[in-house]
Amino acid sequence: MALSKKSRTAAAVAADQREDMISNLPDGVLNHIMSFLPTKTTVSTARLSTRWRHLWKDISVLNFSDDSHEYNHQHSERFKSFAVMVNSVIALLHNPREVRKMTLECAHSLLDDKFREYSVDTWVRAVIGPHLEELNLIFSFSDDASDFNLPQTLFTSTNLVSLR
């Protein structure tokens, strides 16, 4: 049975008047909840309301996953798009050195692909700081991939307890 226009309007008004319980939670609780989401999803919460617009910029857990290696063609273009997203997120964080955990899953490198190598190195260096406890690097190597060298400063990170 279809609702009349008047009933639909009344239902919409009632829905608007309901209390938004999740937005009433403290920032720390919301950031903890968002820490379980992929970073791309966390950033998209900024569109929910003005209350959420800058909330993601204080997250301490980053979870990036690149799927460009799953495509037979245009993987370089897809990786560039992924790199723009990661660079933007890291640049807009209030303090990247306060990141506690970062998971980075990507196709590491194709033969002579210095852009990928430089990008991954830059992202890892950006989060190395006194709060970094866990760093997960998941690379999908191709047969022609070179080794990835971790930045030496990573080994002086005093709180790092997990490196995978």
C-alpha cells in the first residue's frame, strides 16, 4: 500500500527530528570506530555533516588498499589514482606523525617503476614517528619486481612493536 504524499512528508519530518545518536559520541570514540574502516571510507564520512567534515583528519589508523594490480590493463593509471588518494589523505591529516598503525596493501613495483617505489617510501616515511606501533606492508610482487628497502629511520622508532 502506497503512502500518501502527506504521510511521506510527515514521515520525512519525523525522521529528520530523530536524534542522531552516533554524532553525539565524543570525537575519540568516533575515531576509534572509524579505525576499523578502510581509510577511503573513513574520509568519505566527511560528507555526512559539518560535524564530521574534519573529524577524519585526526585518525590514528590508516588502512590503504590498492587494487591496481588486479587489472591487466591500465594498472599504472589506477595506481596513480591510488597514489593521489594516499598523498591527499596524508597531506590533510592534522598530524601524520601521530599515526599508531598503518596498513598499506599494494602492488609494489614493476620493472623500473620508480614512481611506485618512491610513493611507497614517501608514505612510510610520512608516518614514522613516536606513536607508530604497527606497520603492515603487503606487497603483491610481480616476477620483475625489485626489493623494497625500508627507510632506516623506521628502525629507530621506539614504539614500533609490529612490522609485517
